[in-house]
Amino acid sequence: MDYTSRATAKTPAHIIFLIDISESMAQPCYGQPRISVVTRALTEVIFHMMDMSTIMVGNQPQIRPRFRVAILGYNEQVYDPYGGFVSIDKLAQTGVPTFQPAGETDMFLGFQAVEKLLDQFLPTVGSAPAPLMPAPLVCHLTDMEYNKGNSPLALVERIKSRATGDGPVLVENVFISDSALRTPISSIESWPGVRSEAELQGSFAVELFRMSSEIPATYLDTIQYWGFSNIKPGSRLMFPGANPELLKTALVTTGSSGGASRQSTYK
Amino acid sequence: MALGRSARAVYFHRKSADAQETGAKNEDAIAWQVNPSGEIISFTVCDGVGGSYLGYIASNYLAAMLVGALNGWAEDPPADTLTAPTLRDYLDSWKDEGRIWVEKQQISFNANPALVEVVKNRERHGSHTVFFCGYVDCRAGGASLFAWMGNVHGQVFGKDGQGLLDTSTMADDRVRWTTKHGCLGTPNLKYIPTDMIGRVLVFSDGLEKIAEQLTGIGDAAEDAALVRSLAGQVFSDDASLFSIWPSPGVTSAEGATQLPIDESLPPDNPEQPLELNIRPGEGQEATDASDLSALQDLPVWEQNGPTKIWRRIKSIWPPYS
């Protein structure tokens, strides 16, 4: 239970991207619709995972199934274009799905779908060969405000109570908004992370904070390596994605799952 | 000439389960060399960066270069004491040859454009490795040298078991040696009087999970037993270990019977841990170098790879010719 398991072909890291695709995601962000910025960042992070999964066998590169990824979109419904988890070697062939923003935001529904995915998958973890699989990571991208359905807080707590031998399920929130932090970020490198509710403004931001897991100590180095170089212990897995660069950096941190990103040239 | 010293070493070298399954190369490289009089052992453990371009090339090449150079520096020290900046100059000067070895590799691509992009991206950055190396000089009044770059696991323990190196300098993932740029960052370097040293331990990421066990070992025999127990285990990353006990306090006879140099180690069981009597018996005459000759003739095996003979350090390079 210490988040040290590595992502390997036999013990892949499971990552669920839960993406808010409500109408507000069509609003512009640095000249592009927010959803386009998300899609681009997601494409980069999938490329990053491919990089971490590529080995050379003889003189032939080969992608090993070290990551299993699910990509869910939600508004008033949930869209699961892959039908659950797909391994990174398969994802390399299909690419990232595109979503059309529309409708209202039912965040509870989105996390319900996450729980169902975990229900299917977690019972099988115990039978995985040692070393144990890395704890699954749920990466939620949103522009924050849900306007339909119940608060997902209790549901997310239940999700976080599920565990593999590596540790409880981790929930990360990436907020595509520049109004959540009381002190705006001056640079990615100097940002210390979010450690208390007092650093946030607005009830939705506080709710996201409560949903977010604390960054495991073993992931801290990796997150610092990928750009948030001043992030402090005790910070939550809660990152701003208010501009394309921030969003990309926030998403790349998902590669901390399984520890494989420690040795890479991709940056 | 009375040496008044002895040393014993244990190594372990095994591919990750994934590499064993696919036939990918071991990206760790370990190397050692004992000088002709048996008083100095040079060693290195290089951990090729998995996400770099053909990380095994950087690790194997640098291991060979470092061990050869370390032995030379120990026996015939440079006019000026080696410092971190001068070591960096040496390391930088080796990058061109390293790059030539990388360029000799012909990569064949399948049709997946994303995969092509991954490999091309890696190629642009070159082959990378981190390392921990050094020499242990067992001559009377000798000082030993240790050097490292990047995120490595190395420590020199004093007689009281206390670590003598600042391991906070071994945590930076950005620091490494590359065939493209030479050093990214500056190597760390430290001299320690050999009299102070109880044990030298270095291991790669594959053994990270048992780090506490490895560092808590009390003597060479216990060390050998633990390493033997690793033989049947599965590792999520390539796993390498090199452990040196400069003063094991065993007699020559004990050394010969308890920790023989096993030259019959079969090539098809290459990663069985092997213990080396570097210099069994205190006060042995330097002219009695039979054990050392045997040591220097030890073959080093890599699973699914050709036998490599350690007689001349250069002969291990290239590793897959």
C-alpha cells in the first residue's frame, strides 16, 4: 500500500480519463474551444504513455501493454467510445476519441460510470502476479461547475476506498478554469500545489479539492520532474488546466502511475 | 609484498520479466576489473535510461569506458587530482564514440506512425545512462574513489555501518550521461580512505523494493546468501547489484572453500549470482596472483546473449557485435 508498483506488461497501470463534455466545454480557451485543448493534451499524454511503453526488441520497436486506458465523456449521459479499458498498444492504433460538447453537466453520472468500470476491474486485481498492479488513477477534467445531478463527493469517497495491493484508487482533478485559485499561477515551475481549501475560491473548487487524493510521496518526484518542480508534499492531485501548457503538464502527471516516467527523454 | 588487505565482492545481474519475455536487451550494465597485483578493484553499474534511444548502448559503452579509466586513474593517477569537473571532461570526451555506436544501429519501423514518432523523438535525444562507479584501493594507506550521476542507488558504508555518501545527490532524474550531449549535469565524486570503508553497495532500480534489506546486511556471507535468494525472483525492471567488502576477515582457505570462483557456471544459467574472491587471505604475497588471474578470466554472461570475456575490459564492447 505504498504506491511503488511499476507499470509493466503483466501489471499494467489502469488510468481512467473522465472528461466533462458539457456545453460549457465549447467556450474558448486561448482561442480554441476548451474541448479541443483537452483533446490535444490527451493526445500528448497518450503519446507519452506510448513512449514509456516502447521497448526495442532486436532492431524493432514494440509497444508493451504497460498502460490500460479508459476514456469516458460525460454531460447528461456517459459516452464510452472504447467500451472500457483499452491497452496502450491498441490505443496507439485507434487514437484519441473526439467529443462534441453539448448538454448539461452531471458529474455524479460521470463518476458512477467510473465506479462501474472499477467494479469490473478491481476484483481481478488480486489474481495479478506479483509485483502488484499500480493503484488505478482516475483523472477528471472539468471546467468545474456541475448543474445537474447530486454532488459526487460521497461517491468519489467510495471510489477512493477501493484499492489494489499498491494502494487506494487515486482521484485527480484537472480544472480548466482560471478562477479557482485565490493566487493565480505565475509559472508552472514555481507553483507549490494546492494544500488547503483556503487556497481556493468558490464552492465547486472546494468540492474538487475534497474529491482529490493527496499526491503519494512516491509520485512527488515524478510530478516535479514533469514540470511542477516546486510542488510540495501534502498537495492534492488537483491541477490547473487553464491554458494549454498547464493542461498538458497536468495530464502528463498521470504517467506517475506505475513510476515508469522516471526514466524518459520525453518532456 | 604484504598486502595486509583482502576484499570480497558479490554481483547480481538480471533482465526484467518483460525483457526476458520479449527478448529485449538488458539495459543495465555492470563491469569490474582488478589490477594485475590484485590491490585495486574498479567497478561500475550503469542503468541505461529505458525511455532513451537504445539505452543499453549508453550503459554498456560507458561501463566499459569507466572501468578501464578508473583502473588507470587508480594505478597511474593524473597529475592533478581527479575532480568532478575533470571527470566531466572525460565523460564529455567519450560521447562521440558513443554516438558512433548508436548510429551503427539500424532500426526497422512498422507502419504505426505514432511509434515511428516515439522512436525518432528518442533518437534525437540519444542514448542515456546513469551510473555509480569507483575503485577500491586496498594498498596500505590507499584512498578509494566513487563517482555517480543521476538517480542511482549507491552507498559506501563505514565500519560502523553508517553511510559515507550524501545520497541526496542521487535523486535527480535530469542528471545523466548521454551519447548526444555527454553529461547532463555534473557528476559527483568523492575520495574516501579505504581504511574507513566497511562495504560498497550499488544496485539498480530493479532492486529498489528490497533496498532496505540490501543495505541492512551485516557481512559478506549474508550478502551472498541474499543475492543467491534473488536468483528465482521476477523483477519489474532490470536488476543489477555490485557489493564489495574490502575487509571480510576471512582466511584464504575459508575463501577457497566457502566462496569459490565458479568457473563452471553454465552459460545457460547466466544470471546465477556469483561471488568473487578478490583477494582471499590477508598478508598474501602479491606474487601469488593465481586467484586474481582466475578472477580476471571470469566470463560474464548475459541471458540470450553471447559470452563476454572479462580479460581485457575493452573486449566487452561492443556487447552485441
